[in-house]
Amino acid sequence: MPRVVHCEAGAPHLPIFLWGRAVPKGALEQLQRIAAQPYVVEHVAAMPDLHVAHGVAVGTVFATRDTVVPVALGGDLGCGMSAVRFDYPAARLSPRDLGRLLDALGRAIPVGDQTHRGRGIALDDELLATPLSTGALEHARQRLGPRHLGTLGGGNHFVELSRDGGGDLWLSVHSGSRGLGAAIAAHHVRAAAEADASALPGLRGDTEAGRACLADLAWTFEFARANRGRLLSQATRCVVEVTGVDAQADSEVDVHHNFVRREVHFGQRLLVHRKGAIAAAAGERALIPGSMGTASYVVEGLGEATSFRSASHGAGRVLTRREAREQLQMERFVQSMRRVVFDQRRARALIEEAPAAYRNIAEVLEDEADLVRPQVRLEPIAVLKG
């Protein structure tokens, strides 16, 4: 159950509902800042993977009546996860098999700063049917969309092979809208800043700028989902080549964790903003990853009203990337990954994503036991990181 932070003298704000046993330095101030905004209604919810980020802390959920706040969604709009199960025993894959699979995935999927060469991959007609709000954004879609569709990106984005409690093989991907989404996000952050000089500017949904923002964001979330779908398809083909078994289509799970959408809460139709948080309506399946060396989970949402039916999007960082590089020892990082096949040639770059840079996923799930119920534990056996 959450702790509640009430208004403080001289700094009035809506209540803040905090899940989690610790509040990272600076995160409470960011929560108080968003809770003091005139467009926020009801309260602000903070997930147990909360940590400081630009503008609004990762793990923040809040609602407005009809104001969209672009800076509160981050640059990777629609970032999220997809996963699928194979009716195939993961134990049949030797470390050598897994190494071959990682090599095949690396050849099939552009990672990090890589994009498709030449014309890239044509966007489906459905993705092209909705116009974007400006000529510049249309040009960005034409230029970046085909090059970025089906690319992984860097940072904490990944393709992972794992096994469930019954021994079956799973494949999961974590990515979003890539450079195209970043361009769309930046455009609307600027538009909001021009319309509102406050630190966390919003756009009213009944204005031309607000309507354009909501329409463009909705399209971007669909592009992010299409990107994950393409990644999952590319990766599945690599798995099929090794195992001879296709994925179980009815097992697929997909979630956003940087998004805004209209939902009904407390008898009102609201715009719910989730930055680094997933929707967790009652009975809804979702994914919560750990780190590259620890378990991820398929979960079932419990529909908790005070969280705006939300939950954490992962384990949550406890060290910034810079702190991880400066504080973590390479030997301990490699030791922590001893059960997971990964490209050890990139260990120095990947230390930013070391398990020690993240919270204990078991503690995160304990802290949000009223938000989600774990269904399937996925132990990583091989990971490709951007």
C-alpha cells in the first residue's frame, strides 16, 4: 500500500501516493513540482521504480482533465516491451547455441545508433493513413520512419531470451519510437513552452496546438508498437532457424510505458500520463522487466484505483549511467552475468546496465503487491543490448 505525502506549508500541492520503500534523491521534489501544477487533478502516483529524470521523474503517473503535458512523457514516446513464448525447452539451447543466436540477432537487427541502410522498411499503409500536424514532422516521418522501423536503439533497450518456470523458452524486446518519436516529442515540448512559460508547460486539448499534440502522440505510440512488432518478428525468425519451432501467437504480451491516453477514473474522463509506468487494469496482462541479469515477470493487473490502475515499468535505476561507470567493478559485473550469455567484448560499455545499477526486482514487486500479481517468472539466459 502507498504512503501519502500531503501538502506542505508554503508549498501547496495535491497528495502524492508513494509506492516503494525509498525515494531517490531529487525525486520527491520532482513529484511535488508536478503535484503543484494547476492542471493536475486528484493526486499524483509514484511507482516503486521511481527515479530522477529530466522534467518529471521516471515512475510518475498523474491525470489532467484536458491538458497534455509533453515534457512529462520523456523523449522515447511509446517505449515499452513485447514478449512471446515458444513451446520449446530452453534447456535444449547450449551456451554455444545461445551465442550463435545472439550473433544472428545482431546481424538481423540494427542496434545502438545503427539504422537500416538505403530505403529501409516501408511503413504499413495504416501508419501512413494518419497525417502528422506539420510539414516538418511529415518530412521526418518520410526520412526516419523507414530507417528506424525494426531497430532496437541503445541504452536499456534489449532483445532477451529467457525461460519460464516450466522450462519453456521466451523471447522479449524492449524498444520504442526511436529517433522519429524523439523528433515528435521535441516538437511538442517546444510548442508547449511557447504557449506556457512555466517549468512544466501543458497544452489544453481544446486548442489547435493541444489537438495536434494528442493526435501526433497517438500516432507515435502506434509506431512504437509497430517497431516492437517488427523487432519481435525479426527475432522470432532467428529463433525458428535454430529451434524449428514458431512462437505461440496467443502468448504475446505488449505494453507501453511512456504514454498518455484518455481513461475513466473517479467518475471522470481524464488524460492519464504515465512516464516509466504501465497500465495495470484488473485482469490485464503486462510485463515488468528486471535487469539484464535478473528475472522479468509477466504480471496481471489488479486495477488499483489510487495508482490510476498503473504499476512499475521495471526494476528502476539506483545508479545513474555515470555512477555505474565510476563505481561498479568490471569483475563483479561479469560475475553477476555468469548465467547469462552476452557479448563480453562489450562488457565495458554494458556496465551501465549491470544488475547492480538497478533495484532488486523482487522488492519492487513486493512494494506493488496491491497493483499487480506476478504470473510468470522469466529467467534470462541470453541478452542482446543496444
